[in-house]
Amino acid sequence: MPSFVQVHLGRSFEEAVEFTVTLIGKYSRAEVRKMVAEIVPDHNPDVQGTRMPSRGLPVKKVEMRHGDGRKLVQNLTPGSSFLLAVAVNLKAGTVLRSDWVTARTAPAAQVTAFDSQDLQGIRRSTCSSCSCKTFRLYRADALPQRCSNDVLCRACGCPVASHKKCDMEPAAEPQTNPIKKADATRSALRLKDEAGEFDLSLPPDATFWSQRELQLFVDSRGRFNPRVWGQKRRKLPEPDSAGRLSSNGRVSVVVPTMESRHIFHEQLWSVFDLQTWADKELIVVDTYLKSPSSFFEEMARTDDRIIYASFKIEPGSDFSIGLKRNICTHLSTGMYIANFDDDDLYSHTYLETMVTNLKNSQSDAITLSSWYVYECETGRFGHVDPEASYGKLNPEKADQYTFGYGFSYVFTRAVALQIPYLNCDLGEDYEFYKEIRFRNLRRAKGLDDGDDDANHVREGTKTQKAWLEETDEDCGVTLYRNRATGEIRYDAPDEYEPEKKSSSKKEIDDLSLQFLDPSGVELYYDRYGICLHTLHAKSTSDSYAQRQVPEEEVQDLDFADLNNIFANYLNRFPRTKSSSTYIRRVRKQYRTLMIRTSAGDVSVEVAAGATVGDVKKLITAQTGALPEMLHLYRNPPTAGHGKPDESECEDLDRVGPRTSELWAVLPIDRGEESSSPIAVNISGNTIYC
């Protein structure tokens, strides 16, 4: 079928894709209600012919002005390939789509001293139309016949007039590294980061900042002062006289959000509040155009577990998701950090399950290797298992699925301080966990890259720190925390050793990380529904399910026990589609359930969501025992008694996914006799009941 929408690619910029859109056939621009560009990473740019994006990759959606003229998708990675398509929503309700085309951003060119100057020699800095941090002259625009007003920035593609004028002094040579600690001694910085050069005034106390704090200030362009906001941190848990903490460690639940997602905030707080983990806090970093979250402003005044940081922004100048996550890390005080998506559901025991498995594995990070999803437009539930779906056919895609979704990341604060997120909106989660895996791979190979302590706890082939060195940034005091016990010491323990000499760059560069190799990142396969990931029209990522989960199985899952929260969640989104984009056909899951009896054991295969009545029918088919003869219990009989000391299971009771065995009390165990007994065969033994 021919497309009525055509995309024509334009010039290549370092962080932007330029294109125009043409409607062909019977449609005109007067009929257009909305135009949305969709862009996904392209990991196979050399493939010829008609292209379609790989399922499961994150999709960036940008609403465009639907008039004539050039269009830009910005804040992309330099030197990368993408697949681009445009969806055109007509006023009549019809949606037209273009074919996918391959687009590329230009490689990041070396920055010279004069790149930030326009053709008149005036130095330019931040862009008022997008999040670009400085002006860099587009090389083709340096021709003398070009009008200065037509000159473009080679980073973002915006006109020179969109970039703020700076002083007329000659531009200094840019810094080799993004930020240096010595820069804090200046009253103002002329800095170079991945976006180029820009000027930034520093507050007087910046002399005492760490390099990480400087980077937060620079990435936010001065809107986040790390020391001012650091005063809002909660106090660290107080150890007892022996230096031990009363809890298993604090967990900081961290959430980047924005104004359009304020509708999810009450649900977010509710699932946080219901977590069974005792010592927890909620860090929410919010950006808004008109107003902050009224819900969290009020809750932060009444609940001291909540740190709510809100920032007013101008159009096109939002913080990236990576920056918001790094701000969350800075404001947290927990030993562990758990990412929550504001629109997802997390069962009561989610933190308990994930942090316990993280501690038991002695890893620095954990994530779900399978998860449940809810597609709002169709009202369908699905189960995602990347390795089962793609592991053999496409391990790269399976790797991106498994390690690329941040909604289920749980990790130590120590590793987040060492390895910050990239300051971007696309792929920051995957790159964060990939760097953790690379670091663990270097450890396993005995290659220390200089950021690691030599003092470790060893468990099999895994190597982890026993004592973590941290800094209380409010007062600059160094402390040592035992990752196993939570004990805090202010003097270096005898077991603590200084870091080893760094390995050579060549040794480190020669390492290769294999797809689906967790390299020390713990994976948790979710069979119980401890998390429900939401797929809706405003989702920033797609998650394709291997199978549709039937309703009876859903009722057995942990997130269904959230009662009113779950009911309100289901009613939040209207059903607008009958066919699913992300979820395949219904397929029931079966597992083995052991039935214990005094005459022997019976093994039955039960479907997920099965009731006790269903189990009785399976036992009848296998043994000949009538359903009414069977009294089923969840625990074994009490010694000296014929039945357990508990109530009998009702036929409508659900067995539950965590139940692996039931106990059947037969008439003979209860001392009951029948005038017409029937033969019952159990494990080859025939008894009469």
C-alpha cells in the first residue's frame, strides 16, 4: 500500500536530524491536526531495502509543527544512525504514516577556539529554542556569501539568532575534559562538554565542590546547586553504640518526572508507601512549564520520607532523564537506590525481593530479566521474556531488552556515584548498566581501572567491596560503610586497603562484553508479578510480550493484591483499540504441584490461576478419588492428629504461584467409613475410601 506521507532528509548535524515532510495524494495540510516524528536507534544501518525498527527498542516521539518548512529532531547522540518515521493525525481521525528512513547524525568534530563565534566574530552560547548548551558554527555556513542570520549551529541545527550573544572577547581554548576540579577556583567557567563551549558563573562556595557536583551544576546550566539542594537530604541512619544499624539499610526510591505525568503522582506515592521495606525514602525530581506537582508539594510537607525537587523550565530547555537520575542520586541517602517509573505498579514486596536478592548475590546492581506489562489501549496483560524470545535468534536485541529498561533497576548508591548516567534522553539506562557490566568484567579479569578499591568480599567468581568509602558532602567527612552489615566507621578499618595501580589503557580497551553476559549484574526472573510495566500512548519505550496473560492468572499475581490502587490503575486509561501492538496470543502457563497424602504423593500439572476446586478435579482424574473426599490444606497434618491445625482450603481459593505443594486428608485419615467404598489408586497403592 503506497504511503501518503513522504520524509525527505536534509543536512546532518551532530545532535539533530533535519528533514521535511510532504503529503501526497488527496490529503492537504489544512486537514492535519498533529504531526509526530518517531525515531529509534538503528543498529544495522548498512542493511539495504525497506527498513523496520527492531521490536523492543526505545522510541523517541517528538510532536512537530505541521506547517511547511524544515523540521528537526534534536538531543541525539553524535555519529549515530537512526530510523525515522512521521505519523500524521488528521482532523477526521485518520492516521497516516510514512515509511521508515535511515537518518544519521554527524560525528562530533574537534572544537576550535573560534567555533563558538558567528560570522561577525560575536561569541554565542546557549540556545533559546532547544537544550543545546552552546553555538558551534556549521562548517558549510562559513562561506563569505552567507548571510549571518542564515547561519546554523552544527550541533542542534538551530539558527544563530537562537543562540545567546556573549562578550566580544576572544574565545579561549576549550578544556580537554568536561570538568576539572581545579575549575571550581574560578568565579566563572568557560567550559567544553559534549555540546561544545559555554560560560557559566559559579557561586563562591564552588571552591569546595567535588568534580561530580560541578558536573551537576554545569549539566543543569546552573539551575541545580548541589550544596543548596544537598541541605535538603535526610539524615543518615544512626548506628547503635556498636556501630550497627537497626535496619537492613535504607533504600532510596528515585523517580524522574515531568508536568504531563503529574496524574500518576498519587499512585506513585501509594505503591511506595505500601512497600514492606522498613527504612525507605522517595526522591522525586520534577520539571514543569506552568506549575509543580501540587500532590508532592503537599506530601513533602507532611511526610519526611519524601524529597521533592521541582524546577521551572522554559520550552525546549528541559533536563534530560539522565541528568534527573544523577540529581536523584545526589539527593539520596540510602545504601541502595531503586528506580521507579511513576506510571508503573510495584507490589508490596518489590523492594524486599529485589534488595534481598541483590545483597545475597553480593552484586552492585540487579534488574528484572522478565516482567509483566499492561497495554492500556487494549486492556491486555502480557509477559516479557527477552532471552526466550530473542536469545538465540538475535542476542543483541535480547541484551538491549534485558539490560535497557531502567524501571526495574536497583543498585548501590556507591556505584551510582562512581558511574553517573549520561546526560541524554535516549539510551541512558542501557549505557549505565553496560558500564557497570564492563567495570565488573575488568574486575573479573584482574584489571583495575583506577576507580575501584582493592578490599573485596569474594563469593565464587564474583568480587565485591566489603568496605565502601563514601563522603558526607554536607560536611566533607569521609566515612566507611560495610556493605554486608551496614556498619559505619569514620576511621579506615584494618581490612580496608588503598586502591591498586591502574591497568594499562590497552588492557582495558581489549576487553569485550558478550551479549547477555550479566557480568556481575544480578537478574531476577519475575514469576509472581512483583512489578507491572505500563504501555500507553505516552510511553517512552516499547516492551513486546512473548505471550498474553489470561485474566485468571492475573488475579494470582502480586500486583493484583494492591486492591484499590490496582482497580484505579485499570480504570485510568480508556480502551481505544481491539488489536494489540505489543502482546501476542493468550497462552496458559502450567507448572507441577505436589499433593501429599498418607498413602503417597500425587503430582498434577496445574494452570496458572488454578483454584483448589480445579486441583481436586485433576486429583480425581488421576486417582479415582471423588472431589468431596478430598480435604486440601496448605500445611502438613499436626503430629498425632489426622489433619493440619488450620482451616481447610475452599474450592474457590486460588492455589497461588508460590505454592508448590498441598496436603490432602482422605476419609481414612479422618476415621470415616463408607457403606460403599471406592478404590483409590495413589502412587501404585490401592486404598478403599
